[in-house]
Amino acid sequence: MIFYPLGKYILLLKAVFRKPEKWSLYRKEIFHEMNYMGVGSLGIICIISIFLGAVTTVQTAFQLVSDLVPKSVIGGIVRDSSILELSPTISAIVLAGKIGSSVASQIGTMRVTEQIDALEIMGINSPGYLILPKIIGAITMIPLLVIISIALSIVGGYLAGTASGAVTPQSFIEGLTSDFIPFTFTVSMVKSVIFAFIITSVAAYQGFYTHGGALEVGQSSTKAVVISCIMILFADYIVAQLLL
Amino acid sequence: MIEIKNIRKSFGHRTVLKGISAEFKDGITNLVIGGSGSGKTTLLKCMVGLHEPNSGSVFYDERNFTSMNFEARTHVRTEIGMLFQGSALFDSMNVEENIMFPLNMFTELSFKEKRDRVNFCLERVNLAGNNQLLVSELSGGMKKRVGIARAIAMNPKYLFCDEPNSGLDPKTAIVIDELIQEITEEYRTTTIVVTHDMNSVMGIGENIIFLHQGTKWWEGSNKEITTTDNKELNEFVFASKFMKKLQK
């Protein structure tokens, strides 16, 4: 049951990475997608990241009941959990909802209104023209969004911690700057690239094979988000298991 | 000329096309007619490669399209123009960008040359000066005409039209029919129109193929269609009260 859609997904990806007819047109589309996905998602990523950091600080402080554990640990926990898990994974899940549903419904609508057929009749490799710019746009912009998310999450944690009195500014910064393992950042970037690929390719697959009308476009969009979220969490575990 | 040989197509257990063979000559308007579910659109999609037939072959000027690889098909497809039932215009682009799209993709023309070509195509479909309109701002008839303009932008040798009159008022439908016929004669394209509109059949049907239950049931011209004794074709042609009166 899983092999048929998996095979179709792989064949679609093979068509996506076929040599483009004209790079200049693809380049234009790539910049358009980078702007839409990157700049267009900046607002929501900023908002969720600040709150992620703030909640992590407050909850970590709540659980630190022992006087034997210094409060500076909070800074380290916020840093590491933001870099390794919260920023890449939560951002990816939010972006699966925002970008994934948009990609699936855009391509799905093009399918049911015969716009994809029109591209193919013209001799254009429609998977390449429609999906490749989205994948490239996502795998370049989502890691940048994750970097911004990490920074804002730490800022959010610092602000919440100092404002609530859970941790002093000095202790937070002390924890933040001690025992940093740079490899965690590499893991975070690997995750964000993989998540970006999952979000766009799964959504594009769902949209590309939409049949029917408006109802089916909506269903494809929902399926794209649900499957992307599951795949993101699965990939999250695999990457953590392999790299850490 | 386009030739199809023994085209068969099934979807699951349902056989839609049961071995259809036909020739479509250039410079005339070839019509494929038939009732709903007779396999007209499926045949058209098999001919342009949107559906793969289960068996049989499609030849474009003796080139076997069915056995071609992706690259070879791409070359043939640059010679094809198609008008879709719902126009299939790219709704993220305006009229000019829609018509210029195949030129951008497949030619090295300068922007001025491409714009001249766009203006020529728009003039040809009586829509000069509407370059900047968005697709959402166009009426049904205008969409069809922009669809034709986009289809002829690359000077196609083969023109396919899938129900070009659907959803149009009778007057606009005649304008579209006449436009298709004029373009066919002017550029000597091999034009295939899938329709069930009797006005089109009587107006531009120089060569008509009638499909019934997935088979080629009858072939002839619009002059012969009213005098044939083919029962199924008569039931199709004289289905409306108006045509029945005309028959009497």
C-alpha cells in the first residue's frame, strides 16, 4: 500500500530534477519563491520563536527546584533546546502549515484547472518548472529562518527569564556562553534542510496528483500538512539518532 | 497530417477507447463529436500525450509520437497548440505574460520581438490592447480567445481544441468557431476540435468523426451528416426539438 505512492513520489522527484528548459526562467521563479517563503514567513517565525524561548525559560526555571543546580543552567538549556530541537522542528511544523498548504493548493488548483496540462502540451517539464524552484527556495530560506528563530528564541528566553526574575541576566548569559558544542548548530542546519525538502516535496506531490475539483484541492492541502508533519518528526528522530 | 492507429485506452476495468483509427488532414477543421462519455476528450489526450494509450500509435507527419522519449516528444510538442475547455490560462500572469510564456521558454527572441508577436496574436483574435488585463478580469469568450492567441503564439503545425464553445453564448461560440477555421486555413494547421455543439458541426465540420461507446462509429462531412441513415448518429444530431423540426 505504501509502495505505490512512494514509487510515484520518487518518479516525480526524478522528473523535478531533470535539466531545466531555460535556467533564466527558473531563476526568476526561484527568487520569487525565496521571497514568498523566506520574507513571507519571517513574521510568524519571529513571533513563535520569541514565545518558544520564553516558555522554555519559564518551564525550566519551574522544574529547577534543587539549590544544588545553578540557575545559569537555564541559559544553556534554552540555547541547546532552541538550536537542536525547538527552532528547527517547531518552525518546520509551522512552515508545513503555511508553505505546505499553499504549495499543495497552488499546484492542485493548477492541476484541476488544466494549467499543468497546458504546460505539458507546450513541451515544458511541468514538475521541474513548478516544483524545483519551490524546493530550492525552501532549502535556501528555511535554514536562514531557523537561524533567525534560534537567535530570537534565546532573546525571548532571556527577556522572560529576567522579567520574571527566574534567572538573573548574568546567570543566563553565563549559561548561554558556557559549554557550547558547535556541532549542535550543524545538526540544526542539517535538520532544517531536510525539513525544507520534506515540506515542499510532499506538498508538491499531493498537489500534483490532485484529481477532481475544489474539494479535492482542499483535501490535498490537508493531507500535505498532515503527512509533512509526520515526516518531519520521523526525520527529526532519524537525524538525531544518526548525528548525535 | 496526424494519423492514429488502433488506439485503446482503459481506466481500471472501464474501457473508454476500443481501437480507434483515423486520419486528420492539414488545412481543414477536423471535428471529433460524440455524446458525453463517448471518449472524445480521452482520445484527444491520448493524441497529445496527456494520457498514454494502452495500445496503438499516434503519428505526427509520420513520426511515431507514442514511441518517442521525453526529449523527442518535447520537440513535437513545441509544434502543438492547444485550446482547453476551461482555457487553462495561467492565473498568476496577465494576458501578455500568458501568450509570451512559450516564447520565453523556447525562443531566443528579444523582448521587442516577443511583444510584437504577442500583439500580432492578440490582434488576430480581436483582443488588441488588452495585454495588461489579468485572467480574472476576462469574460469567458475573452479567455477562449486569449487561449487561442497563446496556442498560436509558436506558429503551431497542429492545433487541438477541447470543446472550444462550452460555456459560451451562441454568438460568441460562432466567433470562436470562425476564428479556429480562419487560423486553420491561413496557417494550414492540422486542426482537431472535440465538440458536441451542433452549431460547430454544421458550421466548420469539414471532416467529422463520430465516436460512440469508444469506437469510431461514423466519418464524413457536415454536408453528409444530415442525410446519413446511421441510427446512433441521427439520435445524436437530431436530439434537440429544433433539429427534429429541421429534420422533418
